[in-house]
Amino acid sequence: MQPFSSPASRRQALTVALGVLLCAAAAIAVHGMPVVDEWAHFHQVKQFLQGHYTPIDGLTTIPGYHAVVALVERAFDSESLGLARSVTMAFALLAVPAFSGIRRAVAPAEDPTLPTLQFLFFPLFFPFCFLVYTDVPSVALVLWALRCSLTGHHRAAGLFGLLSLLVRQNNIVWIGFIALLQALEIRARHPTREARLRASRSLIPHALNAVAFAGYWVWNGSISMSRVATEMHPDLTLHAGNLFFMLFLAGVFLSPLMVLWLPNYLRAVPSRPWLLAIPVAFGALYAVAFVVDHVANLFGMDYYLRNFILVYVSEHRVASVGFGVTAVAAACALSQVRWQRTSFALLLPVSMVFVSFLWLIEQRYYLIPLALLLALRVLEDRRVERIMLGLWIPVALAFLYGMVTREFFL
């Protein structure tokens, strides 16, 4: 019998290989100095360890994640950056069963291994699994909230939603998205008004989270935890930068799928001419509204890959055209995503609105939208999906190595 001839043996070999890979990545990450915003996050953790419980100036998020890290550090009698990074790694591992559980709920006949690996090794997500940042815990908690909602555990969904707010306040948008999906499911499954009213009780945990968010906003005076940071992160102002950078990155990292989706878009236009509104609207919006004007996007071009791209595009017309064409083409292609349920298509407009309220152009803001895209879509040709994963893994590892060794930062 040839080695790895059975699906079970191949899964076992894959599990071992991934375990080795993740252990190697963790071994690299637990050493070294803090990078970029890790200085602020780890400083907040140290303040908690020293008995100072007031959030530090400039901290934009409610320090729920920082409190968890401080509790772990205290349990091990440590003030180690490596241990703090290990807490983020634990959240990353917790995100995996949440994601695979969503796939089992929406596609029960399918093996969730491939999409789950795509989620874990998505190049913009993977490096932050090993850093003291709030983004990976935020993704994990939102995924658990959605998984619990899809499987009928609505109180648990509400609890995970509340915990996600204690990590990043703007997760209220994703709580609202989950509640919207649940409300549409109630409407589809219950034909009578009385039945819908009874079923609507399951929305109460999400409503309570909305009330908690509103109370926090009124009490604090801004969504940002730090009033000092409000000028850099203003409430409810619209900007086109993140919308087009998100579409550009989707066009780049999902390019194997774009090769399938774009021809589908072109074939769909004759029967659905309204689709032509997508390139017209997005092209016009890019031409008149895309601008890179946040101070944090205008420095360190030799270190921040994001800022290098944004400033280069702003200063070179050919690059600006290429950037815009890629983003608009991605918007057209994404209209051809096949969803496990029709209601899941609402993810696209919700994501676009979500990122448009954020001034600082930052790819970490797209992690939840892209994770949900991977979780809720129908897989395309398996060979293409595997090729995409094969391309992502070395890029994800290269990003991690470059970031923890301080060669560059996303």
C-alpha cells in the first residue's frame, strides 16, 4: 500500500505538517521586541499588572483583551511579551473551530478543512495571530457569535457578541449583521405573525448588546475609548480610502477566484444590464473621492508596506489607474460570489459601509469582512481553491517573519 493513499492518512499527514508549521511560527514570534502598536497594547497590560486600571492615553479600544493578557501574565508571574503573544495565539486557535463550525452549519455535506485552512493562512490575518494586537481576538469572538447564532444558541451568541465589544467597540456592526441574518431566517421559517413574534425573542441578546453599546457611547462621548484619539478616529465620518484599499487587496489576494468571477460577471451583464452600474458607480466614486490624507498613512514608506502602496498610488498617475482598475474589477467580480444562503450576500454592502466610516486606511479593518466572506461563500473549483491556499501559505509566513524581525510591517 502506498503512503498517504487514503483520505484519512492524508489528513493525518496534513495535521502533522500544519502542527510543525504553527509551532515553528510560534517559536519565531515568542522572542524579540514589540513592534508598532504592540508597544501601546503591552504597555496597557503592564499598567494593569502594576495595579493601574485607567486606560492609557491613546488607547482606542475598551481594554478587555488587555485585561485577559494581564490575568494570564499574573497567573504565570510574568511580564513576558512572548507570553502575551501566546494569548493571541490561543485566540487564533479558538477561531479555528468557530470558523469550521460555521462551515458545517451552512454547508453540512462539505468537508470544512480547505476553507478553514484558507481562513487560518489568509496572509493579512496569519501574522497577527502571533502579535499583541486586538484584531485576532476580535475575529475569534465575532466568529463564535455567528456560529452560535447559526446553530440556535442565541444566548451564547449574545455573550460572545458582548465580549467582542469589550475587545473592539465597532464590532457592534457585526452584531447587527448577525442579528439581521437571524431576523431574515425567522421571517423565512415562520409564516405567521404570532410565530415570528415568538421566534423574535432570540434577538433579545443582540438588542441588549446594542443597548450596551449605545450606553457606552453616551457615557464615553465617542466610540474611541480615548478622547485623545478621537481626532484621529472620528465618529461616523465617511471616507473612500478603506473601501478601495479593501477592494484592491481582495483583487490581489483573491486573484485566483477573480479569474473565475470576472468572466461570470461579463457573461451575466447581457441578461442583467443593471450590473453595469457597478463599474460606473465605483469608477466615478474612486475618481472623485479616493484620497490618502490621514497622517498615519503618510510616513514610514520604507517600513510600512501599506503606506508605501498608498503614497505611491497617490503620487503616480499610472499606479493610481492600475490601483483603481483592480479595485473596480474586484467590485464587479465580487458580485458573482455564490453564497450558501441568499441572505449572506448582505455581507458585501455591510462590509463596504463598515470600512467607509473609518478614516485611517488600515488592512486590519478588513479581517472580519474577509473571514466572513471565506466562511459564507460556496467554494469554487477545488483546484483553484487549493492553488490559492498554496500561494497564501508562503506569503503568510514571509509576512510573519518580516514583521516579527522588524524588517517591515503591513
